[in-house]
Amino acid sequence: MFQKILIANRGEIALRIQRACRELGIPTVAVHSTADADAMHVRLADESVCIGPPSARESYLNAASILSAATITGADAIHPGYGFLSENADFAEMVEAHGLAFIGPSPAHIRMMGDKIEAKSAMAALGVPLVPGSDGAVTDLDAARRIAAAIGYPVLVKAAAGGGGRGMKVANDADEIEEAWRTARTEARAAFGNDAVYLEKYLDRPRHVELQVLADGRGQVVHFGERDCSLQRRHQKLVEEAGSPALSAAERDALGARATSALAKLGYRNAGTLEFLYQDGQFAFIEMNTRLQVEHPVTEMVCGIDLVREQIRLAAGQELGYGQSDIRFSGHAIECRVTAEDPETFMPTPGRVTAFHPPGGLGVRVDSALYAGYRVPPHYDSLVAKLIVHAPTRDQAIARLRRALAEFVVVGIKTTLPLHQRIVEDVGFQRGDYTIHWLERFVAGH
Ligand code: MV4
């Protein structure tokens, strides 16, 4: 097992990783920018190293500074958390070249899944269903016209290096394909330095359902069920649930079997999430994330497993030690992402928190690095707390969520708590029959 783990992140996820380390008896090293000298993740770590000025580019994205911090503190592993360097294959490679363990998948798998075209063809070859689309990159306009006509309009032009909603253009008919294809390529070249694009049939009212997996790199792969992440605005998720209100246990089992068998054949290791669109009873794989995700706690609550502990154990070369039949799903969990944003305009609201009273009680979990007196800096992501509730049924989880939201106090800065309170009261949300478009309409209608 590791002797010391450096956590290359900040905020609630740095605390989350520290908690797993502490339970494993492993000391932690925090890294921080000058803007984060007073941050909770620095206070709670065993050691800390300042790695640069406030801008993320010069601190949390500065691979050289982070590797120096690991070397001088004698850390033997690095956990990247989510965001920042977590899906940077070059960084993972550098970590390994320094003789340290990267707590995540191999650099080759990170690189493979970073290219959405490669990710899709690998998954398709291993029996995972896809959205109808081009077989690889579409490199000329004639091919774009021909393939779009064959798939049937509307189609989406997506960037191979994109993901998470960046670099997508829709073409509603043959008159729009030239513009969509050209703009997607130009924008992809400017944003990612890679102008490869591909085509997919545009699904008009899908749900976003993702599957959590863990793999030991030696062919043992298990899944921990799905999360429904359809409640998003401009590709920012606000609410996530485990399981999906739309899925039966049989559908989950079938999807899980396909996905785990594919990843076993790939020799995948550590944690991963497969993203699917789900519409009309059909799943279609779109992307794979090779990191721990923000919304991992809802899966932990329904499976009763510490996913970060498992990531660390697997990175240290330990066996999974259990199989799919050992994983049981109990009840329902819902997470609300509370951000330092105006609940109506979504403008960031950095500033000093004067009072912080998180909710508690049975089935309530709050992952947050806030404290009374803390100044939320303007330089980073606006997530300040995740409220997670767990209960035997979805209806009971909603009742618990309503109760917990009413208890939650953050004074000094505006947050999205009032928006979450409105969502939980909405009968559409309560019915659970929403798609990826539901929240944008909900927000616009108020
Ligand atoms: C799609 C789609 C409809 N049809 N692909 C956006 C993020 C990226 N991960 C994939 N995305 C989409 N791909 C086809 N063929 C609609 C979206 C999409 C979306 C997907 C998941 C969650 C939120 C979304 C919001 C808008 C569009």
C-alpha cells in the first residue's frame, strides 16, 4: 500500500480523497495556489505545498510544480480528483515516469477515451451499442453529405477531441450540413488543435444515463449501476440520481454486462464512467470518462461502497476481491450540486461566507469544503457543496431532500439552494419523467 498520497486538487473533492486516505491510514499532501492558503483542504492535510499563483494554469494545472511537490514530500502516489489534470494522459505518463503511481487508468486508456472517435469504435467492436453515425472521422464535405443523408436528419457534428458538450453542431436538413460541418471543424481546430469531427443521428429527447465501473486491469471488471444526470443546464449538471427513475433492474443488468465485458477485454483499470443517451428504451454509448466523477456519492450511497478507497487499493495493485453478484443496490440516492452562483442568472457569486450550517440526520451527506469565515475565491469552479440524500425509495429520498434543503444555511454569498428547493417541489421532477431538456425549460419558465 502507498506510504503517502499527494492530492492534486482542491475543494470538496480534495477533502473527499483525504477522508479515504485517512481511513486507509495513509498520510496526505495537499497542494494549493496562493489564493487557497486558507482553504479547508490545506488545513486538513498532513502536509501542504504551495504550487503557484491563483490562476489554475499556473497552479493546479502546473504538472511540473505538482511533481516537484510530490518529490520533495516523498509521496509515492498522486490522486488527481476530477477536472484539472485528471484526464490528461501526458500528466499520468509523467507521474509514472517519476516512479509514482497515478491513481487512475493507464495513460493509454486515458488517451484512447479522450478521442471520442477511438472510444466509440473500441466500444462498438466489443459489443456496446452506439447512436447511428459515421464510422470514424468525416474528413470531406461530400462524405458528410452522403453519411448525413444515410443516417437521416437531424444530425450532430461532433469534435473527436470534444466531449461534455463542447464542439457540437446540429444540422436539421441537407441545407445546413455544409455550415455545421465547416464550423464544427474550425471550432475544433481552434479549441483542441484537432479538427477531426464525426456524425451522429441527433436524438431529440434523450436522458443522460451513465454507468460506474471499477476494474483491476487483469480482466476483473464490475459495475455499480447507473446514475441519471439528465438534470443539467448548459452542460452543467445540477441534480443526479442513482438509479435512474427510467430504468428497470433488468435493463441495468443487461447494460452492465455489455459494458463490463467490453472493459475487461480492453484491459481497463481503475474507475471509469460510460456515458449513454437513453431514448425509447434504447441505450447508445457516447463517451467514457476516465476519472472519478463529481456525482460518484450517489452510487456510493446505493451500493454502500467507498469508490475512492477502491481506486487507491486498485492503483496499489490489490485485487478487487469481489464480483458482480456481491454488489447489491439498496434504495435511492439524489445529489444536489450547490454552487456559488445567482440562482436566477447563474452569475458566479464569490465572496465571504459568514455562516454555514449544513443539514444532517439519517440518510443525509454533505461533501463540502466550506466553513464560516471562508472567502470563496473567484478563480475556480463555483461548486461549494454537494448535498446527497439516501432513502429506501425515490419518494422518500425526495421527502428527505426537501427536509435537508430547508435545513441548509449558507449566509454571505448567494447560492443555488433556492433553485434546488424549487426543483424538488416540482411535480415533473417528482414524477421522474424528465429528459436532458427539462431543466433549461424549468429555469426559463420562472
Ligand atoms: C448528443 C445529443 C443528442 N444526440 N448526441 C452533449 C454532451 C456530450 N457528452 C454529448 N451531448 C449530446 N450528445 C446525439 N447523437 C445530445 C447531447 C446533449 C446532452 C447530452 C447529455 C447531457 C446533456 C446534454 C445537453 C445537451 C445536448
